Amino acid sequence: MVQLQEFIASYNIEIMIGLMAAIPILLVLYLIAEIRISKIRERYNELVRGVKGIDIEQLLIKTNEELKSIRIDMNTMEQKIESIETKLAFAIQKVGFVRYNAFGDMGSDLSYSVALLDKFNNGFVLTSIYGREYTTSYAKPVKLGKSVYPLSVEEMQAIDRALMGEYQEKTL
């Protein structure tokens, strides 16, 4: 201990100068540490977003539970969408329409054939033949784009237009 006192006594000026030089360096290091701490504090506050009385562990557990709930909801929605898509495949998706004059002595195109098909080209063709004294309507089933019943030229055109996706009205 005596040696330490002698050392301090003989180098007290140098020690004081060293301590005075160390103070500004320590002050700068302190300020840098404070800036870093404030940035970390800002990030933490942004993470918890004003939630009072909750720590990060509780916040992460709560967030994980919410994510599980969202995943369950997404799976449910995906199943419902799949079910709707399956049902939609059997809905009418393709329409073909032909207007024509069934009888040469009539002056207008009041007769028509309409083909209504689903994704698999199944459905029916509806035909209405207009005459002066009567009008007849009938339907023929269509399976895979064909019918087991004989089809008129106009009915075949309506089916072809439905298969090609031509929705606009075309007259013969």
C-alpha cells in the first residue's frame, strides 16, 4: 500500500491529466449508449404498441394464439372455396344462341335455339319454333357436347357457339 501511495504522489499530475482526458471519452461513450438505449426503447414501444402491463413473452404468446386462429379461419375458407368451385363447375358457364327463321314464308327471325352448358359440356339446348298459328318449345339434354336426340342445324350451331364461347347473337 505504501508503494501505491508513493506512486500516486510521484505521478499525481499525470494521473490527474489521464483522468481528465478519460472524463470526456466516458461522456461520449455514455451519450452513445443512451442513444442506442433510446432506439431500443422506441422499438420496444412500437412492438408492444401502447399495451400496458404486458411483457414481451405474454405479447408473443397472444400473437401466436391469434395466428393459430387465423390459420384455422384460412383453412375453413379454403375448404369453403373448394366446395364452391366444385359446385360452380356444374353451373351454367357456356351459352350459345342462334336466332333464325324457321319457316320461309315468315318475315322475321323469331325462332331460336339456346345451348346452356356447364364446365364439362353438360346441359341442354332449348329451342323455340315460332309459327303463325302456334309456337313450340322443347329442350334436349346435352352430355359432353352431344345429344342422344337428333339435333337441328341451329341446335348444333348453338352448342358449337357455347363450346367456343361465342355469346353474341348471329343470324343465318
